[in-house]
Amino acid sequence: MTTPVEVDQSPRTAEASMTRPSRASAVSRLLRWESLLVLVLVVLIVGGARVSPVFATAQNFSNLTVATMEVGIMAMPMTLIIIAGEIDLSVESMLGLASAVLGFLWAAGVSLWIAIPVVLLMGAAGGLLNGLLVTRAGLPSLVVTLGTLALFRGLASVVLGPRAISNFPGEFTAFGFGNVPGTPVPWPLVVFVVLALALGTVLHLTWPGREVFAIGKNASAARYSGVRVARLKTCLFVLSGAVAAGAGIILTSRLSSARADAGQGLTLAVVTAVLLGGVDIFGGSGTLPGVVLAVFTLAILQNALRLADVSTQLQSIAVGLLLIVSVVVPHVVIRIRGGSR
Amino acid sequence: MRRSLSIALALVAVLGVGLAPSASAQPALNVAFLPKQVNNPYFDVAAKGGMRAAGELGGQFKQVGPSEATGAAQVPFIQDLTTQNVGAIVVSAADPDAIAPALKAARQAGIKVVGYDSSPAEGAYDVFVNQADTQGIGQGLVQMACDEAPNCAGDIAVLSATSTATNQNAWIDVMKQTLMQPQYAGLNLVDVVYGNDDDQTSQQQAQALLQSHPNLQVIVSPTTVGIAAAAKVLEDTGSAGTVQLTGLGTPNSLRAYVKDGTIKEFALWNVENLGYLAYYVAAKLISGDIKGNPGETFSVPTLGDYTIGENSVVVLGPPQVFTADNIDQFNF
């Protein structure tokens, strides 16, 4: 597997300063993180099948998948952004704004063939705003996207107000709620897989992907070695905005309901999936397959707990513990190892 | 270290599933309540009624639901209950349209769907158990104002929730129509103000009512937040004896004011009976006693006879009136 350390194999000497002493261990750590997630997944699936006879059915997997796809889809660009050392907290509000604008346009008689591209472009524009504020104005992305988190949600409320638009055509809602004909595969899963394959390829197999890692490890070193940091980061925010808008379209379709408050609270679920996937919150390391595994781990955990009639409070405790362990343990491990050398 | 890391993660996973009881054989009558939100006292009282009905019928009762009241959060629960093949889902819709596709899928799978408290979209339920019809509430509010005003005459004002609140606006419209009837000719509705279901705003609006209408006889507040706020203002300003207060509220939030005489009577539908009736309706749908068609009749122990109305709606009955004499029988 291609890993971040390959950046160091470039002839650019400045990057040599970025190398960490434990290259090999970083590689093995990441690989091990993914195999751990696979282990957890297996435990969950075995446990799920034990607690409920309906757990291991195609219909159930279809249900649990479709319920998490908006989070999974938004987690894909978020992975790249966090690896690049930034964060985009505004995704849930962009999702809500996309839902509101889509509903508004449809209620105003605009064809969905026009409305959907308009909404996606609007998402890209919102992402561009985030990106420019971060890279040109030099503001921390945490602050910028906290601002646009409120801004986009506010705009959504202005556009649609408290009403819900729900008279969408059947073909549109079948996309979000239905399966690929003849299979138990929900349509949103197809979108997720395509997006994961595309971004996974870019991140792990192409030069821009390596630059993303380089920026996350040390942005100034990357800049001095010729990486166009600002442009790349802006691209990532634009992608995140457009994908969040796409997730908004999918949620609107799945619920056949456009609302300004759609997706409230999803940003935390997205960041949870990315961190559980083994991505370093400080940037510079992580893998996209890890995040894909984490998305399914979280979905299966919640589904199994629901099927076992575990109370909602205990469910959030389980998810919270999983996240804390996933964030804390790697750092503890590194510290212990560092101390033992 | 690697091993301990693996063990730690595996433990969390096992902890998660280990807490769960093993699935047991399901009895014939298996009804799940899905409120807008769990840990909400209102729905917990309704659940008590559902549990009481389950006990009487020898059925199974469970309540599941999200921690935030959104349609999107309710959908996975509906889908999981469908996979679990429960007999009926009794649901309060946080978003009537958003949960409709999932409920329709549940109905296609043979599961009965009963709405309570807040109706799902039409076509997504078999029967909706409505806590109170708009006419009944609006007329009841006017009657209580009439009871409180000396000789059923004088100025009255309404302290409502938000200006866009669907229920409250519908009730106020009925109040206005009812006030045109000859027996209420002495009552004069002078003002409708909005406290936005916010404690502080409601108190300010109640205070403003007292100042701008010196001859005010009765404040009617058809919202639980508003009536409690108005009660506090009447008590603080010493107007409790001269200005009367009535409306809709919960016994627990108004008990003290009823005991000290600030409020003589107020009303609300009986929330526990709402859950009780909803469970019975679900059981009768499962057994095939009723199909959910308008015109069908059935009876429920302690509550009486019911007829399914237009749009498959069943109305719980007239609101419960609470006074100093009966308030201690209610705990919600």
C-alpha cells in the first residue's frame, strides 16, 4: 500500500526534514489499525447475529447501510481535509442548505434536472468560500467553518423557513429509498463506493494525494518544496462543499422531505467516523480504507444495539467509548514507544 | 502493546453487544412505541399507558426512539422494527413526511402502524389516535374562561406560543368562533399575545397584558410554557385574586399554583390514556377486530366506545379538566 512516507522519496531535500524516525512503525501502525477495525467488524457481526435473528439478513444490511450513507459520503472528503491538517465543520449545514434550496426550487416549479446541478454548484461555491477564507485570509479552518456552520444553516432557514417540502416525484425518492433493481444494494451505497474508490485512488496512488499528506505533516515544508498548498486546500474545501450538497440531495430523496434543519448534528458523526478510521486529528496520516471500515463499524454497532433493544443512551455511550479509545490509544502507544527508545 | 490494543477495542465491541439480552421467542402481541424522542417526560407518561394496556392484554411492550426529535433519526428505528417484524408500530411523527416512506414499507411488510400525538402523513398509518380534536379544545378553553370570569363577562386575553404554532392558532380560531355564540356574549377577547414558548418572553408578555388591559378578567394560555409563566407573573405582581388564569398545562408544572389558588382550573388531554388507547388500537388492528376504515366501532376498557372517523382518525375524548380536587391523582 502506498503510504505517506513515500513523500520522502522525492528528490526534494527540504522534505527530508519532515521525515519521522519511525517510518516503518508508522506504516505498520496504520496497517494494524485497519486490521483492528476488521476485527471489530467481525466481532460486531458475530455479536449482532447472536443477539438478533434478523441481523444477518440482506434487508437489514441494506437498511443499516442506507441510514449511514450521508455520513459516509461526507466522511470521504473530510478524510482528505483532516489529513491535510484542516477541518470542515460546516458540512451538516451545507447538507441542510442543499436540502432547503432543492425543496425551494422544486416548490417553485424548477425541474430537478436543473435544480440538482444548481444545488451541487452552490455546495462547491460554499466550499470555495471556506477554502478562500482559510487559505487567502489565513484564518484557522476550525473558526472559518464554525462560522459557515451557522451561516449556511441560517441561509437554509431563510430560504425555506419552518416548512417542509415533500411532494417530490416518485422516481426521485426511489433513488434515496430504493435499491438497484434486482439487488439489495441501495442506490446511495453506489454513490459512496464510487466516491470512495475515486478519492482513495487520488489520495493513495497519485501525486496530489501525496501532497495532501505532505501538507498535513508540515505545511511550510511542503510549500517550500513546491506544493501549491493554498490551491490544494481550496480544492479540498470545494470538494467537501459539493459532496455535502450531494449528501443533502440524497437525504432529501431518502426522506422525501426537504427541510432547513436537515442533517443537524451530522458533522460530529462524520468526524467520528474519520477519527475512528485512524486518521490523525493533527493531520499528516490516515487512510481512506480505514475510514470506510469505520463508517460500517459505526453503522453496524448502532444497528446491532438497536436490534438488541439497547436504550438510546447506552448506544451513545458505546459510540463515545469507541471514539475515545480510537483517538487516545494510538497516542498513548506512540508515547510509550517513544519513551522506551 | 499490539495485543493489548486489540483487546481494548474488542472489549468495547463486546461490551456493546454484551449488554444486549438475547432475542427470545416473540409473543403474538408485540407492540413497539416510537415517540419523537426518548427521555421526554410527556412520552414517558404515554408509555405508562401503553404498558398498562400491554399488561391487561398479555402483550409485549417496548419503547425505542432517538435522542433528538427529527424524522431522519426516527427512520432507522422504523426500519429496524420492520426487520424485527413487530406486530405494530405506534409512532409520534417528528416529521410527518420524512418517516412516511419507511412507515409505508413497514405496512407493506404486514406491520400495523398507529399514529399517536403527532400524525404521520396520510397513507402512512392505519389509524391515528388524536389526543383531542381542535373543536373540543377551543370550546373547552372558552368554557373555562366563562367559568372563571365573574358572571361570564369581561375582558379576556390569550397568551399563546409562537405566532406560527399550528395547534395554538387552530384553537384560537375556534375560540373566536365560539365567542360569537350568545351564551358567551359577555366575554370580550381584547388581545392575543405570543410568548414564543419561552419562559422569559411569556412572562414579559403576561406582564404587558396586565398593564395594558386594567380591566382584564381572565388570561387564557393554551400552552404549557405560557400558562406556567403567567401563573408566576400573577403571583409575583399580587394580581392572583383579581385576574384569573386558565388554559392548557401539565399537572406537575402547575400543581403549586392550583394549591395556592392562582389557578382554579386548567385542562389537558390525559396523556397516559393516549398511550393506553393507542396500544388497544394497535392490538385490535393486529387481531383483525378493526381494519382502520372510517365508520368502524370498537370499545376500550375504562375509556368507552370509539368510532373511527374521517382519515382513519380516532379522537381520545374531551380534555381532562384539573382542579384542586383532582390534581393529585395525576403525575405528569
